[in-house]
Amino acid sequence: MSEYEKTGKLVVSAMKADVHPQTVRKYVRAARPPAEQQSKHTWRTRPEAKARETENLQTLAEHHRDLWSKVTGNKELERIFKPDADIEQTPPSIAESEFLNLVFVHFETGWSVAKAGGITTIRDMQLDVRGFFTLPVPRNVWARTKKYRNPKFVRFVEKTLRQVL
């Protein structure tokens, strides 16, 4: 486009750039260079990328299963899921706080995957956040520990929660 700016002639600019005059015309009309006009490439064409994505999915699923298996039959963690838990009378225990910190890391991983166009969507993450972070015990631990987390993830969670309340 700089050649066109010098001469003002499309055909001469096209010849010097070794492109068709219609291509030069398109970029001149858009007033943006080609790199700025291209859409973001989001699909995968290499088999190893798909294999790596599948492996990441399996790893995430294992972490999910391991994390939530800690709750099954664990009396110390039952209260986390109770919508009527009284945190004023009984604040979250150390075991509850430690478990919830692991859950928050897991949520952040899912959010990162969703942002990258992975196995879940931002919409699905919002639904999960609304369902879990609005419970009294998770909400209390989140409020106390969010200052130690990724600020972008904190903004995502807080914005999602504001939409619910």
C-alpha cells in the first residue's frame, strides 16, 4: 500500500508488488493492510494437535474425577454443597477451604480451556460458576482467597456472579 501512497496508481502498485490490481484495490478501499483483515485461525489441521487436545481432555477429566471423588463419603466436606449452610455460626473449616482452593484452580483451568476454544464453552463455565460459587461455603472461601488468583479469572467469576444476583 505504501507504493500506492507514493504514486497514486493502482496498476503500477500492483505490478511492483507482484499482485493483481483487484487485490491492491481491495486493500486500498479497506485502508488496512492484509494482516489486519484476516480472520483469526481457530481450527486445527495437524493430527498431533488433535491428539494433544484429546490427551488434555483426558487429563482434565482425570483431575475432575479425582477432585470430586474426595467429596464422596467425606463428612468434613458435605456442608460445601448445602445451600443453607450457616457460615456465621460455623466458618469454613481448613479441610473445606483446602478442598475449595483445589476446586477454584480446577475452575480456572476449565475457564482457560473454554477461552482457548477447547472442550467446554464460556457459557457452560458461567452456568457452573453460578451453580457453585453462590453456595454459602464456596462463596465465603472465594471472597477470602480471590485476591491470590488470576485477576482475569476473578473478573470473569465476579461478572458472572453479578449477573445472577
